[in-house]
Amino acid sequence: MLFQDLNLIEPILKALKTEGYTTPTPIQQQSIPIILQRKDLLGCAQTGTGKTAAFSIPILQILHEERTQHKEQKTIKSLILTPTRELAIQIGESIAAYGKHTGLKHLVIFGGVSQHSQTEALRRGVDILIATPGRLLDLMNQRYVNLEHIKILVLDEADRMLDMGFVHDVKKIIAKIPAKRQTLFFSATMPKEIQSLANTILVNPEKVEVTPASSTADTINQSIYFVDKGDKRLLLTHILKDKAIKRVLVFTRTKHGADKVVKDLIRTNVTAEAIHGNKSQNARQRALTNFKNSSTRVLVATDIAARGIDVDELTHVIQYELPEVPETYVHRIGRTGRAGSSGIAFSFCDEEEKELLKDIHKVIGKAIPVETEHPYPLRELSMAEKAKFDQKTKEAKKVSGQRGAARQGFGRSRNHSGDSAPAGGSGRSSAGGNRNSGGRR
């Protein structure tokens, strides 16, 4: 299927052609026709699947056609709520790219900066408003924003809004929007609170779900470290003694865990910062900037907060704790080994996490090699288990060696990029790395 098969108008097709996009991603193929039919949508999809384009393109088409027919004044007709300014900016870039020939105006507003330029743009009039909840409420309370004419509401990354404590603000905002509207609701996960919120604001929604990727890139060297829970901090410090490891992304399951890892690292004179939902937008942006420019060596993140992190030349990912959702393993390690470059992924596994590891093996379809040469081995690992994992490790290394020999024999192609799972929004103005695949937003 091509974009031209989705009944898109010429101004949008022209913009997509300029951007180099011809083939929609699965979520775009499913979502665009539903949205163009003016139906509510419940989308369960990770960042990196192309969901930004999946809602941006049909919104632009609907508003363009309505303005052409009715010559409506410049009132806000679509509101896109997003948890962070990084994502808001990214969505704004998408709207600008896809809507360049529609004549529609959009505005991105977020906190942490002066509101003057934002209020001036609001006075001039915009069709599409992309906003973070906090700043939007501030401007609503100052009567700079009128939501009485909203026809399309988008909630993007709803689970992350819950994680960051924005749900109460979101409910306040929705209360000011006309009940007669189209609502598009996107979330990577569906915890009970998010499902409840969706049920209260959606009317007979169509559901779109993109199956999480389950393959890992051949360019990523993966290892499992069996270690006692209490020794993980010592093992992490031991690994980071290798000065060749310049930049490391460490994953934890909880915000508290991320903060604790940072404190432990700082005590050992390792520069580290945490990024999670309890951090302010300024703090998250500062931590990410420091990490990108190598002022900070280690960035410790929770899975939800890590969405949108895209760092060039990230060689190492360490999973301090294994994820409870096995597909998340793929997304975590997919931060490294991109575009054909090599990457290294270390995963710590304590006694309680062995079942999680089994689930990961099932999802990726292979056993991860075990690294036994380290000073903090798991004392509870039985001889039988060790023998079993040793055998699997030998088999995995044998297969890896054969692949390496094949690559040496034929040479490495510069176009080899592996099969890396999309793990987060890129933050770039384009919709994705593959210029023929409709954007990975």
C-alpha cells in the first residue's frame, strides 16, 4: 500500500513526496482511514511506530477541507496534548512538514520558557495547538486560550501523562472542550487508570494495536550477568571502570531505583543523572543535553521517560533491572547498534528475575549469552542451571562466530542496518529513518 491509496488530498501527498515518504507504516495504514471517517480512535502503539504521522496527516486533511468549504476564522480547531516539550516540538515539526501546502497554522506551547511569543501567536490565531498540560492550563486561566471550537482532540502518550502526574490537569482541560468532538487516544501501555480515562472520553472508538517488535539487531552484542540483587551496584561500578565505555544508558524499573543508582554512581566519582517522570521538563532536558555532549557519562532512565531519547554513537546499554514486559527488552537494547553500527547490551539478572529472563528468551527466540567472568556471580545459581546456560552460551557464540566469519568473507555493507526495534521518537523533523516507510513517529 502507498500513501496515495489512502484517499489523501494533493497538498498532503505533495508534502509527503517532498519528504521522501511513499509507504505508510502499519499504524498509519490502519488509523488514517478511521480518522478520516471522523471516528474516535484508541491506539495502542509504542513511540517509533509512525503514530505521529498516523494522526497528524488526517487531522490536516480534515481541517483543510473544512476551511476550504466554509472559510472559517482562525480559531483553535484541533488540540494535541502531549506530556513533554520534546515530544510537543517533534509533533510540531511533523505538522509543519506534512501541512506545508495546506495553509493551516499551528503552534507549540510548553512551560519553562517565556510565554510572550506563545500568547502573541495565539492572538494572531492558530488552527492546531500542540501543548503540554501545565502551560496550557496556565494560559487558559489567563484567558489566552479558548477551546470552545475544538473539533479534534488528541491525547498522545497517555500512559506517560499518568506517570508524570498530568492526568488531573488533562481532565480539567477536557472539561473545557465541546463534548461533540472527535477524540484520538494513544498510549503505549494500557494500565487500569489509562483504560478508565479512555472509557470516559471516547465514544464507540475503533481500536488499533501495533504488535511490538520482537527481533533484536545482529549488530548488538548481548550478555546476561547473573548477580545478587545487593551486588548490582558493585557490578555496575566494576563495569564502568573500563574507561573505553564513554557513554552508557542504564535502565531501571522505577523512578526511585533510578535515583538510587545515580546516588551510588556519584559516590564512586562517576558522572550520572536520572531522567524520569518526577523530574521537571527543564531537569530532563538538561540531563539529556549533558548526556549528549558527554558532560554526563551515565544516564539512568525509566522506560516511559526514555521515550524520545535518541543519542548518536551510544555504544552501551545496561539493564540494571530486567523489564516486566519482555518486549521492552527489545526496545531498550535497540537504543544502541543503530544504522549498522555495533552496540553492546549488558543485562543484570538476579534470582527473582530468572522468570523474566525466560520470557525474554521466548520473545526474541534465542538464549542470551551469559557472562560468567565477573567478580559478583549469583551465589544461588545452581550447578545444573550454570551448565545449562553455559551450553546455550556456547551455542550462541558459535552461531555468532559463523555470522562474523560470513561478514568477513563478503565484507560489510554500509547499508546493513540490522533489524533493530524502534525504541523511541527520534526528535528529528523527519518522520523516521527509512525515507520510504512513511515516518517512524
